[in-house]
Amino acid sequence: MNENNLKASKSAIEDITWLSDVSQEKFPEEIHVNFNSFKSLGIIFSKAFQGAISANVSDELMRQLNQYWAGYKEVIENLKKQAGGKPEIALNQLNSKLLTQFNQLSNTVITNGNTSFSVISSFLATFLERNLETIKIEKAISDYQSLSTQTTLLLDDLRKKSGDIGIEKFAEIFGRQARSQSRFFTITSSEKSRWNYLKLGAAERWLGIGIVVLLVPVYWFISPPEESTFNTISTAVIFIGRKLLFLSIWLFLVRFCFRNYSHYNFLAVQNTHRQNVLNSFRLLMEAIPSEDNVARSSLMQEVAKNIYVGGKNPFLIDNKKSDNDLQGILEMLKLLKH
């Protein structure tokens, strides 16, 4: 589209805007019907010119569109003078021109080798619809990218702040767990009552229960009965069976109590170690240069190993999967990071 066609198209859109805004009350009542029919074609012309501008169509296509526009524009000029109180032609002539333009532009028959107005206008309007859809898509993409950028910045900020707070929080959690599993006459920071000053951990409680079980008089299990009770063989068998049953229960309780003591004591040592690892993690991370990714990765592996694996647990049956578990944890951390 050359410069002249571009200016003419913009001028045409301005004329159509005037036509759309003007009220039929500006004109005599006898031309209202034809005026409204003529006015409805203005919307079609407007879309055609806007589509031509957005698609930068060929001059030949603009020539055909301008042929139809010339007669339509002439009637618009007559309407402007009529609305301004200075009619240029008689009212019946204006009414006839309105009807003629409507009939000519509504005709779908090809004349003189020119494509009908309905075909040209529909073709050019598709460019406008495509352009509007493109604008909507570009705006949606821009909004998505902007929202994605803001979300990424927010997540990075939250990740950084949560990392700063999370290390101390998790270290504190491991410390509380260690104190709940093994402590001797101490209280935690969350225990404000004075009745809790003689607080014991789970390991110490099981140790106390085990000692109490040990203090049960063993001779009561193995002491012989009175001679009168051995009157028959069946009585002796019942006596021996009862003693063996009581002795088995006693041995089971002793083993159960001291095994639980060892178990909770082991967990307390592990959680204390995890607390110390987390407390020293930030200091070690800051000591490593930011560009040394290998050292940082090695430190992360050691921290993950000490926190999630923690060596062999003597109270677990299967201790052969620690290396595989560590690799799985590291892969999970990589996925969460990316």
C-alpha cells in the first residue's frame, strides 16, 4: 500500500466514524429508513479499511475498494451538509442516493470485471480479525512472560529467605528431637512449668523401667515350693512350667527395656549430630567460593548423607541401601531445584 492509499484509508475511517456517531434525528423522518440501511454499510467499510491497513494490501486491491468507496463518500458529504443545515441537493435526491448506494454495495454480481464489494470487504475484514487475534495472543504471551518472571523472582526470594530461616529451624527441630529422646534432669525451652525440671528423655525412662524390672526378686521365680506341693508328678511339672513361663516373660521385659534404651540413645546421638551439621553448614558454604561448584556439590552431598542417611542403624534389619538412598535423595533435590 502506497502513502496516498494509506492517507485515504485513514480519512475514510474518520468519515465512517462521523457517520456512526451522527443521530438520525439530524435528518428529516422520510429518509430515516434508507439512512439506517446506508449507515449499516459503514461498519463493513470500516473493517475493510482497517484490515487493508493492518495487512498492507496491494494497490490493485485498494483501487477496487476505493471505486466502491467513492460513491459512498459522496453521499456522506451530502449527509454532512444536510445535518449542518446547508443541504446541497433536494431531500428526495438524497433519499434516492442513499437507496442506490445500498443496493449497489449489496449486489453480489461481478460487473465490468470488478470483484463485488461484499467479497472484497469480507476478504479485507479477515486481516483485521487475524490482526486482533494476533494482538490478543501477543498480549497473552507478554502477560504470561511477565507473570512468569515475577513468579520466578518471588520464588527465588522466598527460596532464599526460607533457606536462611530453614537451616536454623531444622537444626532446632533436630535438637528438640535429641533432647526428647535422651536427657537427664533437664527441660526444653518450650517447657515453662516448674514441675518439668526433673524431665527425663525416652531413653532414660526405658532405662528406669528396665532397672525396676531387674529389681524384681529373681528367687521368687526359681525358689522351690513347699514339700507338700510335690505330692504328685503333675504338680511338679506344673510348678516347673509356671516358673519357666515367668522367667521367660521377665527376660523378655528386661531385653525389651534395655533395647529401647539403646535405640533412643542412638537416635539422640544421630539427631545431635544432624543439629551440629546444620549449624555449621552455612559457615562452610560461605567459606567456599561461589564459582567453585564442585566443592559446593561435594559439601551438599556430605550434608545430605549426614542428615538423611546417618550411617548404619544397628536397629534396622537392612542397612545395605544407604548409598542408593543418598543418590535418590540427591536426584530429588536436583529436580526440586530446577
